[in-house]
Amino acid sequence: MKATNFQPVPFEQILDEKYGKIGSPDRNIYEEESKAFRIGVFIKQARIAASLTQEELALRIGTKKSYISRLERGMCDIQLNTLIRIIERGLGRKFEISIL
């Protein structure tokens, strides 16, 4: 088998090449759209850590399983009050905001 000289590339470099540097129009669109995905990943990880199904989480906050599924896949936006309800009522966690 032929050896390869694979060199990993930093993710930031991949983003720069695909979408442009931070502040460019395409990169700004990517950064904005990826927020929904990152929130979805957070919700899914927290739900699994709480040993809840999507349906159980949905019942706790008064929504549908399909909405939780779309959120976890980053396929829809979320309102702040809904995010707080998911975290506090649904997951039994504390919601805090930090501005860096």
C-alpha cells in the first residue's frame, strides 16, 4: 500500500479558502447560518446527557417532536424565549448569557 503524506489543515484555513476571510460577505453568511447548527448540536448533546428522547423534551416544553428534530439539525431558527424554555424547563439547566 502506498503511503500518503496527508497533512491536516486547520479548520479556520478551510473556512478561509471556502468562504473567505472573516468579515467577507460569504464568510458572514456562513457564520450566521452556522449558529443554528451549533445551537442544535448543543441542544442534542444536552438532551442526550439528560437521557431524554426528542419526544420527551418536546412534551416538557409544549411543542412537537418534529420541531425538536429540526432544531437539532439546525434546520430552523429559534427564538430566545424558546431556547430558554428548552434549557430551563425541558433540560432542567440554568440559562446564562455571556458576551465575549
